[in-house]
Amino acid sequence: MASSFWTERPVPLWLNPPREISAPDKTNQRPGSRGAAGSSLPDGDRVLVEAFGFETAADITDAWSDLITRGLEPNVFMEPAFALSAAQHLARVDRPTFIAVWDLDRVGGRGRLVGLWALVLPRSAFGERAASLWCHKQSALGLPLLDIERAPKVIAAVFTWLTEAYPRLRVLVFPKLVRSGPTFARILAHALDTGLEWRLLDQYERAVLSANRAGVTLSKERRSSLQRRRRQLEKFGPVGTRTACEPGEIRDATEAFLALEESGWKGRRRTALLCDSSRAAFARTMTRRLAREGKCRIEALTIGGRPVAMGIVLKSRDRAFVWKIAYDEAFAPQSPGVQLALEVTRIQQSDASSRLTDSCTLPGNPMIERLWPDRLPIVDLALPLFPGANDVLAGFAWRHALRQRLRNWAGRRVRRGKARS
């Protein structure tokens, strides 16, 4: 899964008081200025920007949920049930600062919520001069929530607020954006309108299943091989499938999934959810909260009623996300994970409410990429907060690439050491 670029803890939440901001007036903006609010803009362009921690964010869940229904792009990882569970249970260094943007009501107070961002900010005034959209290791997208009609105003307001609230900040990173999506397009439009340069720090494609696909694209040999392995599975007992949707069912199915995942290679590498109490608590809380909203289900492939492969599927509007899959390695020669993926594919193709199913995998995943031929382009985007910071972007991108190479090198050394032992 994707991880956050910046793992510093956000600054202590003395936080700035609510601030009324107007969209920047580009006609009066001097080169190198920080996008001060334009006072001549009509009242309808002014918004209220607030920043707070996850405890306070829980108080606006009704407005948050309403924003989800009219958001520019679906992102289950910014649904209240997922994001608040992650902020509460995952490591403190990954806790974000939530930035809420509100339309003003008639008396100048909170109106309708039109934007919600989760940012990881530098923890000190002398640290890295960059902030990042929150995209922790259990998330596969870094999309902010933007009202479909107010997206340009929200982006401009957040950029203005950041330059005023954090004068040392120069760069904002958007990890795991969908390059073909409307959020990426709106952010680039803001950059072009305000004279900001931009850099792609990373880009790749991952497998997705489109609703207009007639079926899985498998070669005749591959299909025959999977059918043969299915028959081999049936020798161990009756093979069936089971779907958990209701909160009570999700609770029991989540425990079974955690145990199944921990029994395999992820357990040996200590990366399974159950290997860390915070991650396990997050998974339990998140799945139950989403299940109460009808946005989570757990599929299981069973032999004699015992699960040998399980997958957690999350939902946000017309997009589904195959968050995690686990299988019993005792049946690895029979490919239970692939057999389950075929079942999930059949279910998703018959679901008229799902326009796209995201695999949430890293590039090069051999199992899902053989089944799902479509690809979703994912990019990590960096851009300065104001035109005067354009000159720092190249150096920032170079340092980021160097850090990434060092992390990859260290990771390879650790994996080789574990293989030898």
C-alpha cells in the first residue's frame, strides 16, 4: 500500500482560529506574492477555513458525509469511517491536521462544507519546508475531498491559508492522485492559473476492473490451469463462497481475515495487521463503521465451511476498492487467492452500482494484472504554494528522489539479510 511522504507529527494543535478567505485575485497578484485574498471579489466567493485534529473532525461527520455525496472524485480512504479510524488508531506520527473549507452563511458563519483536506505538516518551524496530503500505509489514494461545483475556489483557499498560517512552507505534495481523474485536472488548472510550476515525483499504473468489461481476459491455457486447480481444491472438501455484509457478520469475518493474514508470509514478516495492535484495532473499527453504512463486505472462499481465501472490499459511491486479500498458504499450489479474485470479479461485474473496481495493488502484481486488463494511472504530484517558491521545486524533487533511492536500497539489504537468515 501507499505510504506517506512525510511522517512528522503535525504541529501542536494550538491551530489558527477560523479564517475568512476570498479566492486570490490574480489580476492584482504581484510576481512572487503569496496569493493574498482579493477584497473586491463577490460575497459568494468567500469561504471559511478551519484547521483541527481528528477529535474535532469527528464532530462534523454529518457535514462530512454530505460532502462525500457531492464530491469531485470518490475516495473511500477519506470517508469518515475510514479516515477517523486511521487517525485514531494508527501511529501518532501519521496523524493529520484536517483542513475544512466552508461556504459562508448569511451571518458569516459556517455554511455548507465544500472541502476537506487531511495534511501532514512539518512538526517544527525548522524542519522540511513541505507538507503532504495524508496517505498512510493503509491507504491507496491521497485525494482531498472537493465539492464538485466549488473545487477551484476550495483549492485556491487552502493554498492561501497554508501560505498565511505556515509562512515557511514552500511545497505541497499530493501522493497517489489519479492522473486521469478530475482532482488532478483541477489542481493543475490552479497551477496554470497562478503561475505555479509542478513536478511528478512518481507515476505508475495499477489494475482496475471497468464496468463495461464483458469478462476476464485469460488465455485458454491459463483458464484451463485455474479450472484444474479448482478441481484439486474440491478434493479437500466442498468448495463454496460466503459473503459478509451486515455489521455482525463483518465483525466475525474481520477476525477470521486477521487470523488468516497473520498465518502467512505477512505474519512472518511482521507486516500483517494482527502483528500490531494499533493496525488491528484500526481494521476492526473501520470495517464495522463502514459496514453500518453498507460500504464494506468481506468475501470468503471456503472448503468445508473453513475460509482458505478472504478479501475485504470497500465502497465509495460508484467505486469499489479491493483493500486486502489473504489466503491459506497450505493451499498455495491450488491458487486460492486467484480463485477468490475470480469470484470477486464476477460479483463486481454483476453490480450495476460499481462503475470501477480498484485493485489497490502496487504495480507488477502478477495475480490481479493477469485478470484485470484495465489500468489506472497513479501519480505523486508536487507543486509550490506560491509563484515565489517555484525555484525551490527542482531541489525538493531531487532530494525526494535521493531519499527514495536510499529507502529502496536499505529495503533490499534488509530483505536479503532476512533471506540469508
